[in-house]
Amino acid sequence: MAPMTPSPTIASPASVTTALSASQRLYVALAVTFVACLILGDVIGGKAVATSLGPVSVGLIPFPVTFLLTDIVNDFYGRSGARFLTVLGFCMAVLAWLILQVTTVMPIDKGSYFQQAEYAKIFGGSAQLFVASMVAYLVGQFLDIYVFQWWKALTQSRHLWVRATGSTVLSQLVDTAAINVIFWKWTANQSWGWIFAKIVREYGIKVVIAFALTPFVYALHSLIVRGLGLQPEPASGSVSVRSSG
């Protein structure tokens, strides 16, 4: 009689979670929050609210969270960790957009809560806007990663606010200019004066938000160091995701 082969052991969800180190669990939490805010910002970005400076997209609510999370990932997981986060966000945004496009063209039932025109206007989106936002996102993110690490090396990992705010201020200038120039010149051929005014207005708000987020960057940074016992990557050290418990 042939010896019985032991059945493979299937890890329970609890054991899988336990197997992850504190560093890995933190990265997963930061990544899913980043992706959620990125996709929500794209979906709700079509709504504008009136301000004393003019109409402003409500997408400015979740997007600043992505600035903060990019800086935290960049600091604790290095350039490669931040690049992976950027690529992951891009892939998830493409997936979400494709799903929304497919569901938009599907036949609608007459008893549907959303009627076709409503659904298409809210979730259909335009290919031009999506392309513009993704180009701006990739350029802005990769610039942010590079500038953050440059400041970190220059200051020898001191003055967290310098690398966090300095990288965001520059990257968001490029991001804001890119999406407005690509989209509004491509789709509506708006005048350069109108586009420039919109860039200045939106960028000014983003700069204010970047400085306002500084206390939250320090708070989250301190929580990770003191609460989880993790340390940021050295400015010139390894950039791989650590597996320390």
C-alpha cells in the first residue's frame, strides 16, 4: 500500500496576517489608502465648489492625502517603495476606469436607480481627461519621489518638513500645469490666459494644503517610529521593503 501523502496545510487569514511583519502591514495599509484616495479623487473631480478664488474641484479633498502618503512611503521604504506605490496606483486607476467604461455602455434596466445619462455623466468620464490626469499623475509622482530623496540626502535625513513640503510644492506645480494644459488645450482649446489663471488658482490652494499637512506628516511619522518601532530608510541606504517585525 502506497504511503499516504500528507495534505497541504492551508494558512488561515489570521496566520497570514501574523506572518506579515509590522513594516509589511504598514506598507499595505498605506498603499490601499493611497489607491482609495487616488481613485476617489478621479471619480469626484468633476464637481466644483464656489470659492472666493473661483470654482475649485472637490477632488482637492482626497488628493492631498496622496501627497502625505507618498512622502511617508518615500521616507520609510525609499525610492523603490515609492515607485512601486506610484505604479500600483496607476494600474488600479486604469482598472477602475476600464470597469467604469464597460459598465457605462452596458444596457440599462428601466428600473435602475441611475438612468443612463446620469450614470454616463458621473462615471463615464472622458478619455481625454483620464489620459491628462494619468500623465500629470505619473510625472508629478516620479518628480516628487526624486526631489524628496534629493532633499533627504542634502539635509542628511534631518528637517522632515523640508523634504516633505519641498517635494510636494515642486511636483504639484508640474502636476497642475500638466493636467490643465493637456486637457483644456486638447479638449476645449481654451485660451492660455484662462488656463494660466486656473493653474495659479489650483496650485495656490495645493501649496496652502501642503504646508497645512506638515503637522500631520510629523504626527504620522512619529506614530510609525514610536508606535511600530520602525525607522526611516537612510538617505543613502537600501530602498527595499524591510521585513523586520
